[in-house]
Amino acid sequence: MSFFKKLKEKISKSTDTVTEKFKEGLTKTRDSFSGKVNDLVARYRKVDEDFFEELEEILIQADVGFETVMELIDDLKMEVKRRNIQDPQEVQSVISEKLVDIYNSGEEQSSKLNIQPDGLTVILFVGVNGVGKTTTIGKLGYKFKSEGKKVLMAAGDTFRAGAIEQLEVWGERVGVEVIKQAAGSDPAAVMYDAIQAAKSRHADILLCDTAGRLQNKVNLMKELEKVKRVIEREIPGAPHEVILVLDATTGQNALIQAKTFKEATNVSGIVLSKLDGTAKGGIVLAIRNELKIPVKFVGLGEKMDDLQEFDAEKYVYGLFADQVEKTE
């Protein structure tokens, strides 16, 4: 049975609306990536070296990442040879299968957030300015509150003009209290206050914003280390997650940012914002394969519930929905 057929059966049994969100959110990438793959398949009568060269170019343009593309093409060549595939049409299903394999292979790291069953869960958010960090915190605050959890937010980005106010706007919108100090305050002091507030209010989740300056990596590292030290001193084992927010529309630049932050702090997961706004959704695979960091959430639209937990199969369905639905 082809991977498309298996995926179609799985999707048809699914009753949630998340699958549809992945399909809608990945429209730009699907139109670009799948459209080009369709054209390629239509032009070739057989699967040869020229076919693979063109496919390689399409994958690179989708920002799958050079290293990942090379591995994927090698795997595809072996699989085509092993299954004795002659018809280019059959290669599409194999590509989708290999994309899921790439995401799920490597280190065993969960795409689920490390939420503590008892006591306070502290999630630290890092990322450069303008990537959608505050929006992500707001939407996650909404998600946790909708699940019946008591949530607090900490306005730790005390340097960027308007950052505290922006988080407060989100706090009001989703009904979550924001712990803050004056602009220019020490971020570590804000975190200390926020943890004390979270303890006294018996909060379940504390979402912590941080400054997004990357101009001086040394300063960034020192600042994040100090914040983490304060959190860990007050709650041993915290922060339970360090989430890096990246803007999917920046493509390979997001990969560079991820490498920098991975050096600066122990990033445990990634939120890829604005995935619906780019035709280069392949960056999900580049990040997972080259950095071995799981993508925990993806932004698939503007609405409050459009920040969705990442699912490799639903992602691949979003990329190949038209072909999957046509499968007999």
C-alpha cells in the first residue's frame, strides 16, 4: 500500500479540525512545492539522474536545507532502486514517506511540551524581535487557560520599546495576569517576582518572555544564563522548556538564528510562527534534521487557536493534500 493511501485512510478516520488547519495553513508551500513536483512528474517518463537533479533543486527552493536535501535524495535513490520504481508518479508517495521519516528519525525528543503533572511549569521563550514571540506567548496562554489551567505571564523583555505593553494587551485579551516591572529593569528580577507571584497564586503555568537582542551574542548569553539561574534557584529543575520562536517566512535565516540560540541556551523546542505566510515550509525539516530540536508548535493563521501542536504526518498531508485526496 502506498504511503499516500495509508495517509488518506488515517486522515479520513480523524475527527479533529487540526488536519484541515494544516491543509489550509500550508497552502502557499503546497502550491509552490507540490505544484513543482507535479510538473516534474508530468514531464518525465522515467526516474533517472536528470529527474533527481531537478527534484533536488525544488527541495532546496522549498528551504528543506542543503544537508537534508542531499540525505533525502540519497535515500530516495536507494528506495527507487530497491522497489524498482520506473514511473515518476510513484515517487511522490515515496517523497512524502521519507519526509515523515526524516522528521521522526534521530534523537527521541517529544513534540509535546514538558508540562509538570504537579506544581508549577515554567516555560521560557527566546527569539529575536519581530518573530512573533509575544503573539506565541499570548496564544499559548489562551490554549492553557482554555484547558482550565491557571496561567501567569512574565514580561521579561524589558528593553524593547513597547514590549511590556504588548504582552499586557495579550494578557487582557486572553484573561491572563502579566507580572512586570518598569521598562529597563533587570529581566532576572522580573522572573523572580513572577515566580513568587506564581507560587502565591498557585499557578499551573508561567510563560516567560525575554529580550530578543542578537547583536551581541555574549550579552545575550549572559542575560539568558542569569535569568535561567534565578528560575532554577527558585524552582529546581525549571525552566521545564526553553522554547525558541522562529519566523518561518525568513527561511534559512531562521536556521541561522536557531544555531545561535542553541549555542546561547539549551533550547528544548521550537515554535515556527507564520508558517501559513510562506512558500518555504520545508524549513521545518531543515531545523529538525540539522539541529535535532523538535518543532513543538506551528503558526497556521491569525486566529487565537491557529497555533497548533506539530504533527509530522499532518504536516506532510498539508504538503501533499491534493495528491493524497486523489489516491484511490
